[in-house]
Amino acid sequence: MKKNFTDQLGRTITVDFPPRRIVSLVPSQTELLAYLGLGQETVGVTKFCVHPEEWFRHKTRVGGTKQVKAEKIAALQPTLIIGNKEENDKEQVEALAEQYPVWLSDVRTLEDALDMIRGIGTLTDREAAAGQLAATIGADFKALAEELKGKRRRKAAYLIWRKPYYAVAADTFIDDMLRRAGFENVFRHKSRYPEISLAELSGAGPETILLSSEPYPFREEHREELRHACPLSTLKFVDGQLFSWYGSRLLLSAGYFRELRQGLTEAYHTL
């Protein structure tokens, strides 16, 4: 049976429903497919789709999120490809869409993420499970918001790259997560992922500098130049997946943000 679906970019695709051969080009959406029990239906993933580990080890890898190997996808004969506007290359997606149904997400807020979860649930005949997942995540974040009411937001910079440094700014999913975690993003006046200098970072006056585990894996040896540039800032390594993965991993995010804020509060009190 053929059915029409509209993705988050407003594109309409026609799919043989329910889809039996799915290729996922986005790590967080791959994990969502696993959560929804689509192990048999999902035939291809990217080399960055590390969750679940069993899928990473055994499913066909079709390249990276921005360097898809068309011949590998063709060999899988997909009846549905699931991607994302930001994470995948526009030209590659357009080329794939000429041959296969390609459903694209566009996630910049928690609401977008919950809409994506429900949308993929409907698209893959897992509507009830996806609806329950979205409801649970939404309730978790609502409870966190209630806890943070009236509490001061600490100024923070969230770094995703080094040499040169790149920070997270407005109009990004991570910025929305920072706000929901109780932070004030000191680079929110900028757009997307701006390159910044250490002088700019210092001038922004962050109380906390959050060093993400991905895409750049910040480690202990990277602290010194940041500590020298921003001696009054608290440096904190954070799990980038819990700030940037917008699928079923969001089940862990609200609790992680709660613990992160508590740990930083204790650290400030010891200064």
C-alpha cells in the first residue's frame, strides 16, 4: 500500500507502507529506529551511528553523514531513507531523493524533536510507541522547567571545536537544550556555530565553559589554554550526545541536565 507523508521541511513523499528497507543517515534517528523496534526493517546506517552498538557492528554502513556512498545505498534497495537538513549534505540528499523516498527532519528545538519522533513513528507504523516516547520526554522536560522556575541562569559558552574554536549560538538544538538546562548562552546574539577567538570567549564573560565530547573530543590536556584565557570561568566536560541527539536519547537528557546543574552549583560554592 502506498501512502503519502510530509516531512519537517514540508516535502511530501510517497512510501510503500509500512517501509521494509530503511536507511538512516542520522545517528540520533538511527537510535530512535532501534527504540521503536525496527531492527529488521533498518538495513543501512552511517559510520557515526554508534547506538545501538549491535547495529553499529553488524548493519551495513553507507558512509558518513555528509559523505554518503550512493553505491552502497543502491545495493540495499531502500524503500525509505531518513535524513536531516543540517546533518546531511543537501546535494547528496537531492540526488538520493531522485531515486528513493527521502524523509527529512529539521530539528532546532525540543518541540521540533518531539514532532520528529511522532512523525517517524507514523512513517514507520510505530505511531503508539513513538507517541508514548514523545509524551515521556515532554513530561521530563516540563518537570525540569518547573524546578528551574525563579532560579538564576548561569552564563555559559558551549564549545564544539578547537583550532579554531567554534561555539554554539542561536537557532540550534543545542542552544535550546542549554536554555532548558538552566543556562544563558553568552553567544546567543550570534547565529548557528560561529568561530570565536579566545579573546572573544573571555570578553563574553561565561561563568561556565562547557566542553563537548563531540564532534570534537575535548580532553583534560585542552583545559590549560582555556583556563589561561578565562581564569574566572569553571570548565566542565559534558556529554555532547545528551545535548545534541534529538531522538530517544532525550530520555536521559533532563536528568543529566539536573545533575550537571547541581554539580556546577556545588563547584561555584567551593570557589
